[in-house]
Amino acid sequence: MSEIEALMRKRENIRNIGIVAHIDHGKSTLTDNLLAGAGMLSEELAGKQLFTDFDKQEQERGITIYSANVSIVYNLDNEDYLINLIDTPGHVDFGADVTRAMRAVDGAVVVICAVEGVMPQTETVLRQALKERVKPVLFINKVDRLIKELKLTPEDMQKRFERYIKEVNELIVKYAEPEFRNKWLVNVANGSVAFGSAFRNWAISLPFMQKTKITFKDITEMTNSGKDKELAKKASLHKVVSEMVIKHLPNPFDAQKYRIPKIWQGEIETDIGKQMLECNAKGSVIGIVTKVIPDPHAGLVSTARLFSGTLKSGEEVYLVGQYKKQRVQQVSIYKGPKRIPIREALSGNIVGIVGLTDAFSGETFCDPEKIITPFEEIKHIFEPVVTKAIEPEDVKQLPKLIDFLKQVNREDPSLDVKINEETGEYLVSGLGELHIDAKVERPLKERGIEIKSSTPIVVYRETVESITPEPIEGKSPNKHNKFYIVIEPLEESVYNALNSEKIQEEKISKIKEDTIELFVKNGLPREEAKKILDVYNKSLLINATKGIQYLHETFELLKQAFRDVCNEGPLAKEPCSRIKVKIVDAELHEDAIHRGPAQVIPAVRNAIREAMLQAKPRLLEPLQIIRIDVPEELIGEAMGEIQNRRGQVLNVETSTGTSIIKAKLPVAEMFGFEGTLKSATKGKGFYSLIEVVFELVPHSLEEGVIERIRKRKGLE
């Protein structure tokens, strides 16, 4: 371990990387190989052991549910390098774990399967990486299957690889910011693309082929004649991939220069800003927690990326989001499920911390003497669309259930936990059924907490279709203050910009000049853009008044009332979206004591709700845009499943006996879809998520849906 500790000081030789891919494309198997190369796993076991899938549930399901960390040492040209590696889940329901891992790393190895190619989750994980300014390299896995199963010639294989590389580069151009677009394209010639078989322990890249004189022809011959072990010795995977990582992915010194301005909200020109840009180990301690997991011996363990300073065991840090100090009891590095304690960690490293019992995933921590602006919120690309109500079978177990739910919310903020005040049930919202089952229901069972859970419930949104005919008056309970509200639908182009994160919600505490320009560019009238008070749930609050005395003193209260309605709309207490709330006039009492929170908030809240009801309120439902892969002869069965569920086929392509269907289905109709699709297609059809969109519920169904939601929530 002293070797790793020494390397943690040599930051130009550190690489913080994530391994990302579509489900079953071979991330965990690749990770095992890198570990075997570093002498942490026997070569025989590599690819079979799944070292980073050490959770019992992961081993049973054969998929990665959490993201796991490992630090390994690799020697290249007589230089030792420290690779801090995070293996991430590929199933779409655990995508938020990928999003959080991307905050901790500077580079990503994107793995794609040589048989399936670029899949929807490949696009999602690449989009998440580029959003965090994480540089990609490409590994095309399972090449042995092209040789043995599909019997492709070396020429056909090369054509296929060219197509995949072109598709990956198109995604980089689509999602990377302009300054990185061309710099970050992957390229066979420079070695930022490698090919191989993680299961069979071999890989090649063009620089490696030039150096060793191995050709595709040699690989084909050795694979066909069963000389896998010999091939793995000649072209060892860990060597090729580790060298690609070291040569093409950045060290923390280089990466933080361009990543910090993107992920931190503070002023870059300050001392603190400069210390982070420089990855200065002598600066103030600053880091972000990207994961929190319970450890049976140590309590909660936080995984964190340090951006500045040196973190030592025993010192205090300040949790910015929790407004409190906590003492670091232990600093450690990861070796899969094992944590190895170390004395201190320098900026630029990924470490485990014991002692931050109140930290959430996404929490910023810093020196208590120098409290800083927090890092940008870590936002997942998809929002929770499925809810389950749960309660304990035995009421005596309620405290245990509450503790567990608090902990889950801390570990995985993409799981939303709320209490239904009317029914006393706990509502858990997630990205899909599997997400809730794997992160909540199964772990509860393992802890011996028996629960009753409802059938899955869909999360809807409320919106409006027209403008309020005339301003709605909201009076404060003491009758001394009046607010006049008008509501209209948000321009589609503005909604799309918020949705695609061209304009980021969390940045708008003080509306800056460049944000105003972004809104105007995306179709919001300039007068309105200049007067935005709040942006929340893809909706706007605008101060359209002129010269109202004392109004500015109530701005925070107006925002609170606006957010209250955005969280619970008037139709069925579902969240609101795509609305523009304008305060057009107000009359306020001159004495501040008569216009406090208890007066202003209910007045504005009631006026917004009433204004919505008069602007043709409608319900929006979530739909999934999915890709279905199915053998050509079974396309009819798959189409039938789509049509049975109010689905719409968007596109069909067929190549080499496989049909690829792109379809759009309401989430409300998708429960159990995976199972019925499998049985209808004899186990050969599978689907993956491309996108989640919200659209109006058809008029013919809307009333019934609202009624059911209101009944479930105990509303009259």
C-alpha cells in the first residue's frame, strides 16, 4: 500500500476513470481484467469473478446495481501510474449512479459490444460523461463473437468497427461542448480506440499492432484454433487498455482546469477558485461526495473526489448543504469491497471517508474556516416516473423503515422519498420498477423488514393550455395585501431548452446577463427574461409589475409560494411543468410585520392555483421512447405488444435478420412489459430506454386518471 500512497502524491501520474456502457456489454468483466493485470485477481478468474459486483443481489441478477471503486497501479515505460477506477451500472434504472460517478472522474472508457454496437444506454452514458466534461476513449468488446459466432472476415470486421467508431464520434459531436468536440473524437490511428475480448483476456489497438506486428488475421486464426491463452499472453488486455487510459485520458492537473468552471458555481477568479483549477494540495480542503454506502463495521462511508487541499484523518470539514461541521474519522482508498486506511489524501484523488454521517450524495465539503459556494447539483438525465407506496406489515418496524428510507435517499438522491400526509404511507419514486425493487424492496427484505407495497403508480405532471382570461386576485388572510396573477403555457422552445439543459435550472439564483440572452435566444420575450424571479420544474415565475413599493422584500416568499404550487398542482396535487406564472400587479401593506410569510405565501399560492384552473389545466403523462431488438420473423409479436399498450411505432429498421423497432409507450402501460415482450418473442426480444418525454393525456382518459389519483391521495 505504501506504493499507492506514494503515487497519490504524484498527481501527474493519476488517472481517475469510469467504465461505462449499455447493460451486458462487458464493463465489470473488463474491470476484472485490469485488476488481474495489476496482480489483484488470478488471471484464470479474470472475467469470471466480477470482482466489483460484490453485492449478493448483483451476483444473483448478474448485473451491476451500484458503482464500485478500485485503485490499481500500472507500470508503463518504467513509470508507475495510479488508476482510480469506478465500474458503473449499465441498466437504465441505475443510470443515476453513473451520473454521480461521472462527477468524480476525469476520463471514461466507453465499452460497446462488437455484436450489438452502439445502443441507447451507450448514448445516455456518453451524454452523462460529456455533460460533466469527462473525456472518452472507446473499447470495442466481444470481438471473439464476431470471429466464432458470426464468422466475419477481418475486412468485414474492420467495416463494422468503422461504423461503430463513426456512430460514437457522431454522439461526441452531438453532446460535447464546442471547445471539446474535435479534440475528443476517438480515433484508431492515435490509439484512443481498442478492440478485444474481456472474457478471453486479450485486446489490441493500432499502436500496439504496429509495435508487436500482430495483425487481425493472426487474431482470427488464434481465436478459431482455440489458442485463447496464447493470444491473451501476446496481446494482454490490461496492457492495451491501461496504456490507452494513461496516454489518452487526462491527469487531475489538466482535467480540473476545464472541469471546475463547469461543475462549480463559484467565482473562478477567487483564491479558492484558483486552488481548484490548479488542483493545489496546499490549498483549502474542498471535495464532493459522489456516493454514500453503509458499511457493517464503519457505519456510513462516503466516496469523495478531492479538488483542492489535503484531507487528513481527525480533522473537521464543513458540509455546505447541511450547514454543519463533521469530523473525518478515517481516510481510505478502495480495493473493491475492501477499504485500506491511509494517513492523508491529496487533491486530485478519489477516496473513502468515514465520519461524514450526514453527507448526501452530491454534498460539497470544505474547510470550516473557508466556507465555499457548493458544486453544481448532480442531476440525472431522466426524472423519476414510477412511484410505489410502502408501509411496514408490523407497525413496530416503522422506525427501522424510516431509518432505512433516510439512508437510501442519502445514497441515491434519484430515489425520491415522501410521506403521504393523508394516508401515512411512504411514497418512493424511482426511474423504473427494477430501480425501486433493487434499491428499496430487496434490501428491506434482507434486513428482515416485511413491507406491503402498492402496485406501481405513474408520476404525472400538471400544466395549462391557455392564458388566464383576466388577472386572479390573491388576498392575504389579514386582507392587507393583494397579488394579481396571470398564467400561460411556457413557450415550447424555452421548455425544450430547459429540458435539454441548454439552460440550467439550478444556476438561476441571480439571473445573469448571459442567462437572459439564453432565454431570449430560445424564444422568451426579452422583457420577461429580464424579470425572471425563479425557474423551477421547467416553469418560470416572472415579476411583470412596475414600481410596486416593498415588492422586492417579498421575493423569497413569492418564490416559496410558486414552488409550493409547482410541487402540488390544483388538479390532483401532481407536480406542475411548462407554466409561466406572472405577477402583474400587487398592493402591499407598508408595515413589514403585516406582510410576513403567513400572509404572502397563502395569498400567492391560492392565486396561482386559481389562475391555473382558469387557464384550461391539463395532465401530462410520461412516455418512454424505447428501442426493441427482435429477430425479423418475430417482429409481428413485438408490434402486437406495442399496440396493446397504447404504443406508437416510430421507426423500423432491419439488418442481418434482426429488426430494430423504435416506439413510444405511456409509462402507465409499461408495467410488466419486459416479461410479456420476452414471452411473446420466445425470450429473443429485449428493449432499452432511449428517452422519457411528457405529453398530454388523451382527453378520453384524462378525467378517469385525475379521479384515480385524487382517490388514491384521499382528496375529495
